[in-house]
Amino acid sequence: MDLNVRAFRTVQAALEEKAPAADRLKKEASRRGGLTGGKSRAKTLTAKRRKEIALAANAARWGHRRPVAPTQAEEERQ
């Protein structure tokens, strides 16, 4: 085994050992909160706004260059 590879693996192993369990618990709690937050956000959005978000996501995913429906912020400015 190459000396550099062995050194890299040694450092990685040392870093993994030092990661406290509190960090893992914090990440898990954040993940659960994020999942709950998405559901509550979806409940508060109007059908029109959900459609706008879906159209924007579709355009971003598939690379459509057509204009997307105006957002609520743009409508309020007008």
C-alpha cells in the first residue's frame, strides 16, 4: 500500500473517532425537522403557488426556456 494512501486512511479513521455522538443526534434531529417543515409549508401554500413552484421546478429540471408563471412577489409589486 502506498504511503500516501495509508496516511490518508489513518487521518480519516482518526477524524471519524473524534466525531461526538451529539453531532450525529443533531443531524438526525435536523433531518426530522426538515421533513416536518416541508409538510407544514405545503399545507400553507395555495394551489396557485404550488403550481408556480412545480412549473419552475419542471423548467429547471428539463431546461425549458419558456417563461414561468409570475410569483406572488412579482404580482404584489405590480
